[in-house]
Amino acid sequence: MNPTALEVDYLIVGAGAMGMAFADTLIAETDATVAIVDRYDQPGGHWTVAYPFVRLHQPSAYYGVNSRELGSGAVDQVGWNAGMQELASASEILAYLDQVMRKTLLPTGRVSYFPKSFYDGPDPQRPDVQRFHSVVSGAGFEVTVKRRTVDATYMNVTVPAMAPPKYEVAPDVRLITPNQLPALQDQPPHYTVVGAGKTGIDACLWLLSRGTDPSDITWIMPRDSWLIDRAHTQPGDSYIETEAARREAVVGADTVQELFARLESSGLLLRLSPDIEPTAYRCATVARAELEQLRRIGDIVRHGRVKRIDENAIELDQVTIPAQNGTLYIDCTADGLERRPTVPVFDQACITLQAVVPCQQVFSAAVTAHVEASYADDDTKNALCPPSQHPDSALDWIQFFGDIQERIARWTADPALLEWLSTCRLLGRRLPELSPEQRTALLPMLQAQKLKLEQLLDQANVVAAVN
């Protein structure tokens, strides 16, 4: 069977949230033609295989594509998120992205969508020709890409259903992913949640919300994490107030420990246990009511990562502990957002979508598309859209905050970009509109702040090397 020949301006590989957000802004702001290739049967990427009770950790207003609101902007009246804006569920997100594809993108006549298709890469003899094939029909396609190929898969978002655990599991051990929890038919004698990230938090909250006695839950937590208070992430909140509190914490701190103490005392960061100093930071966000529920779990195992589970024992990095008789293990260890190396976003015939603002992937994809549509050369585009690694350790908060400050300074100096940002719903908050005099005054303050952050980080590295 001869391959079908196509010609488009852009080939987008991946119809997850980032690929969809990029396509939405590009189609809205240009006359480009686009082909979208995706391995799943519907738009949504990892959401198509996520556990059914997952919800966004931040308000729906920050998620999706720029042209279409996700949710209604309602404030939850009941539950542990009461008083704050709604959090979309996996099913809501999938239905929303399907509507974006079918009612926003495809009706333009400039978008072609190829689900259940694998991208095969460029033709070895023709660099401007990309190839993919349908895994259902076997049909092959050769695409002449006139402008760029967009990699919307680089962030490599992974959920437990997509990967086996990285530890050994004996054949007689009952281990499931969170996807299987809603299908339980009998009550196990005990639950052991393995993993302390967003997924582990979600699994614990699901068990507690279903009436599980906290004494029936063991939580294996390799690292405690600093958590973001969701009350400080609500739409309409001013960047000025939040960033001012962060800056005050930075300026007033003489050590990294004091920095986090100040961030905690200001309410910007939370932790599970007041007597445990967190060593991780991954932008996980909780409501204080959720945190109070999590604190009901008394059996928290803090001895490193799991190496092996058998019927009678759990081998961890530091110790081996006895296993609870008949326990059901829930694997929550998949690295949802691994700390990948950054690469230039704009690189000749390629665009590699990454987080331009840390932990705000869909907004980053939308602003990348706007910059692609509005600016002429890659040097300018890369200067406006330098990528950020996803934070992992507590010390990465320093880079996280520094990157945000750098973006604010750069973007507020560009009136046209600032005007676009003021209309971008995915940003959720307005950046400050600074006069030339205010921008001039801001630069030395940011430079001094950058030096302070570097000093704190150097000090922490010295202490770590000595210990």
C-alpha cells in the first residue's frame, strides 16, 4: 500500500493538553494548516488512561485551551475544596478536549486529526517529509511540513497505568494501580499506598473519602514534600501580592531553612508533618481541609523508596519492615512529570513544547504558539520562551521562583506580549502593567534577588557536601 501524501504548515505530534493548547492558539492567530497525530483514540494524552477519580489540583480556569473555558468558574460549596473554584475531573477534561477538537479545531477546515497513529519520524532522504502510520488500518502517511514539526510529547507525562512499578513484586502480593480502586469488590484487611506525590495524595484522599479508617492505611513516603496552599492559586488573585510575599521571604532569609520557614509562616507553602522538614517540591497543591484529612493517617513509613515487596516484608532503601497481613498495595510511584533536561523550544524545523512557566504546561504551550505566530526569528522566540525544568527537590523552589521572576521582567518589557497575556485566560492572573520608570526600578531589585537566591543555593550545596 502506497503511503498517502499530505502537505501542512505544522505537524503536531501528540494530542494531549499541551498539543491541543498549542494548536488552539496557532489556529486562532494564523492561517496555518495543521495535522495532529496521536497514539490514543481521543484527545487527552495521559488523561485517557488516568485513574477515574483524579481531578486537577489547581482550578479549572487555568487548564485547557485559551479559546474555550473549562468548567463554569463555579465555586465549590461542599467537600474539601469548598470555598474555592471547581477542579475538573478526568471525565470532564476528556469531554472538554473532545469538544475542542470537534467544535473548535476541525470545523476550521485547516486541521486534520489522526488518532490511533504512531509517529515514525522524518524520511531519511527527505528531511522536510515526516512519516506516521495508523495502528488500526496500517495505512502510512508522508507529510511535507512547510514550517515546523511540533513535539508535544517531550514532557513525557506518565501515570501508574502507563508503566510497571520500578521495584520487585512477589507473585503472591496483591498490587494494583489507582485505576482499579473504584472497581474493588471486597474490603482488604489493610491498604498500603506506595508513593508520596500527587497520585499518592489522591489515593489516600480517595480511601478516606470512602470512609476508610485511617488506621487501616499505611503510606510509604520516600520524601516529604512542600505543598502549595490552593487558597493562594485562585483566579483573579494578583501576582503582585503573591510575588511580594515570596520576595519578602527571600530577602529576609539568611539560610534555605529560614527561607522555607518564612514561606510556610506566610501560608504560601504547607507540609504534612510539622516535625518533618520536606526535601521535595513538585508543585503539588492541596486545600487545607485535604491536608487535615491526610494528617489523620498515622502510619507513614519514611525509610526511602521501595526495592521489593513480598508476602511478609517490604524492603526499602534503608530498612526492611514487616508487611501487613493481606494488605492491598496501591502503586502511585509513576513519575508524572519527571525532571527532564531542557532543550531550545524553537530550533529550525522543530518546536519542542516544554514548561515556559514552571508547572503551568498548558499556558506554556499557548504562549509558545503565540510567540511562534507573532515574532520573526528563533533567537527572539527563544529569548521570550526559555524552558524550565519541572522542580523536584526543595532546593528547586529557588530556581522555580527565579524563573517566574525572570519571565515577569521579560514579558512586562514587551508591550505587545503583555497585552496578549492580559487576555489569556490560562494565565488566570494579570501581570503588573509597569511604566518604563517602574521597569527601570525593577531590574536592579530582580538582579539583587537573583544574587540572593544564588547565595542561598550555594550555601545549601556547601552544607550538603559537608554532610
